[in-house]
Amino acid sequence: MTGERVLVVEDEALTADTYGEYLARAGGYQQVHLSPTLADAVRFLSTQWREHGSFGVDLVLLDMNLPDGHGLEVLRRMRSAGFAGAVVAMTAATDVPTIRQAMALGVVQYLVKPFGYPEFAERLRAARELSTGLAGTGSVRSQAEVDRAFRHHGSTGPAALPKGLTEGTLDAIVDLLRSDLAAVQGPDPDSGSRSGCGSSGAVAGPVAGRSAGEVGAAVGTSRVTARRYLEHLFRQGLVDRSPRYGTPGRPENEYRWSGRGSAPG
């Protein structure tokens, strides 16, 4: 069994079982331990550290209200020992002090119960992308990469977008359109000129636009759904929209990344 190693800290047995099912459904995760109490989590982590020199955990799904203490105490001990992995809070706690402390301790996603699989999977996807984007010890190449990391860190998932839109599909569409621009301007369009020149100063050719149908086919969604995302990006000023002529019937709009801003946050 391989994948990101997950510690689940959750006292409700039924909820913990559901998380296990969700992790298996999402794929790429291995639940290494379930802690129903603060004491059990501390005991597990202490044993791991003593025997292996590390916690052996990449991701923590953390409840706040445990029978014998607060979930943030687990996180405090892990951070003080140097744990730099992702932590996703999954809790009914909505008080501001808890949320503030969670942010200060590096909780990357905060999901309020009750929730279903789509919300669960979205938060894990964002946490994974953050971890992947900041893996290693090198340097990022541009402000756009920094913005992207902070966007995933502070993402609130679908609720931050118009109803029915999700971060996952939005990211896929943004990446698709930006790759079209990169193919013309170079591998890092955010670091080059916006006047149609790449970093070498060579004049770039026009960026080919994509219709909603073409975008939908590329990212695996319907034309109507793709159009909703594209119009959302257009309203934010992140894509240009123009009619496409030369096809039968009414002109169809096509969209291209404008290069005027970073991906939406």
C-alpha cells in the first residue's frame, strides 16, 4: 500500500470510518493510524519518533474537540518537533479563536462538519497541491508560483467561487489556458513582457483561443459547465473573450488567457 501517509485524529467512530472510505475513494492515500483521543495521538507520535526518528506522517486530518483535550495540542507538539506536513482541520468548531490558532499553526484547510465527499476531496486536493508545489529546498521561479502556493494555502474551496464551481476544475481550466499562452510567450508567461514578446524579446505569434466546447473536452466537463468557468474568469479580467467567425451558425465565443494577472484566489 502506497501514497501519502495519513494520521486521522477523530473520536467519532462512524465519522472516522467515513474518512477511511473517502481516502480510499480519493486514491493516493494510506491511513497509517486512527487516534480517537489526544492521548492516543500523542502516544502514537511519540512511538513513531522514538522508533523511526520521524512521525511517519505526511497529512493529518484533525478534529478539534476530542474527549480528553483540544486537537490543536496535537498539532502544537508536532510543529514544535519540526513537522512540516499538511494539516486539514475537519471539525464542528467554528469559534474565531480556534480558527485563528489553527491558521497560526499552519492548518492549510479548514472544513466544517457536516460535509460530503466532494468537499472532502476538494480540501485534500488543495492540500496535496500545496505540498507538491513547495516540495524540496529550492526556490520558486516567479511571483505567480508564490501566489499559487498562497492560493492553495488559503483556499476555501467551492464556497469561494460562484455556486456550482469548484477550485479543481477552475485550476484545470486556468492551467490549460495559461499553457496556450506559454506555448507562444515561453514557459513562464508571468515573468515576461505583456506586449507580445517573450523574455528573449522575440515577437510572439497570436495566442489561439479555445471555445467552451474545446475547453470542456480538454478538462473533462460539459460545454455549458466550461462556459460558466470561462465567463467567471472573463469577469475577473483574467481571460479575453472574442467571437469566432468562419463556422456555421451563430459566431461562437473563444477564450484565451490575458496574461494580465495571476490565477484567481
